[in-house]
Amino acid sequence: MKLAASLYADPAWLQRVVIRLVTAADLPALEWEGEYVHFRRVYARVFARMQTGQSLMWLAELPGGPALGQVFVQLHSEADPNAADGRRRAYIHAFRVRRALRGRGLGSQLLAHAEADLWARGFREVCLQVADDNPDALRLYQRLGYEIVEPVAGDWTYYDHLGHLQQISEMGWRLLKTLHTAD
Ligand SMILES: CC(C)(COP(=O)(O)OP(=O)(O)OC[C@H]1O[C@@H](n2cnc3c(N)ncnc32)[C@H](O)[C@@H]1OP(=O)(O)O)[C@@H](O)C(=O)NCCC(=O)NCCS
């Protein structure tokens, strides 16, 4: 489903956005009409982790409409417990908002939702990574209270929808935020 631009001309759309956990039926919609088809297996793996309580996949939408944005939360990482220890610190990733809707507050709303949920689950720190060629996202995170803790090489691999191994290098920063209140 494509975005109908007229639907979002009224600034009140943001108040009507619902943020909810992804279901199996939502997985195709997370591919954004093919833009993120290469992450099909990654999404399936994160969804499987959600079934075992290790991850959360949040989706923003207007009821009945297309996926407008998302943020994933890793609660526990065996590979990198320094990023997500399953108890106090969680890791945010795969954070994105439809291009046409950026800069209107939806990203901030998604992060606030994920953070409030983490607080309710007893988590007190949120960790994430941002590439050094993404100054807009870095500014947003810093405005929301995230602080740079260390540089990261940002090397990771995944299998795309065709089964090809993709190797990514995104030099950047690891950021950390201490949660202080429930809101
Ligand atoms: C990063 C991302 C998810 C942020 O989503 P967003 O919806 O644009 O976020 P917000 O609108 O809440 O905030 C972005 C900016 O818009 C501004 N803004 C917030 N509400 C606004 C509003 N109602 N009207 C105009 N601007 C607004 C914010 O002040 C912020 O500005 P800043 O960069 O100076 O801090 C989005 O830009 C995106 O998908 N980027 C591509 C993927 C990506 O880089 N993800 C992060 C990887 S680490």
C-alpha cells in the first residue's frame, strides 16, 4: 500500500498514530513495498526472537493504513551483552520513518514509546548505534538525551531475501541513555 500524501497533510494525523507490536501478518508490510525486501530474513529472525521474549518490534500506523515507522528493541543479546543484558540495558535498532513523514515528530514518538515500555519492564538504560554519516539521526538522539560513549566499527552481516551474504561496515558511534522516569 502506498502512502496517500493527502492523508498526512492534516497535522492531526500524528495524534491518531497507533504504536503496537508487530504480528506475523505485518512482516510483509515492514518491507515498504520492496524498499526493505533485503531485510526479509533479518525481520523473520527478530520476530522469532520476539516469540522467546528477547526482542520487541514496534510498528507505527494509522489504523487500517500502511506501516509508517518502526523501531526494534533487543532486550537480550548473547553476542553483545554490553548492548543488551536482558535486565537493565536494552538495544534499539532498525529505527525508521517513511521518508515523506520525517521531521514531524513520529520518530521521537516511537522512541518515547519504546523507552516508556522499557521502563515499565524494569530496564534503565538504552543503547543504540548511529553511523557517522548520519548527523541528522545523531542530533535527534542527542536532543532526546542519548550520549556518545564510544566509536564503533559497525561491522555486521546478514543474509538477504535471495540468500546472499551481505557485509555491512558503518563506522559510527555507540550511544547510551539513562532512563530516569516513566515518561
Ligand atoms: C531517524 C528517523 C527515524 C527520525 O524520524 P523522524 O520522524 O524524522 O523524527 P522526528 O520528526 O521526531 O525528529 C526529527 C527532527 O524533526 C524535528 N521535528 C520534530 N517534530 C517536528 C514537527 N512537528 N515539525 C517539524 N519538525 C519536527 C525534530 O526537532 C528533529 O530535528 P533535529 O534533527 O534538529 O533534532 C528518520 O529520520 C529516518 O527514518 N531516517 C532514516 C533511517 C535512519 O537514519 N534511522 C536511524 C539509524 S541510527
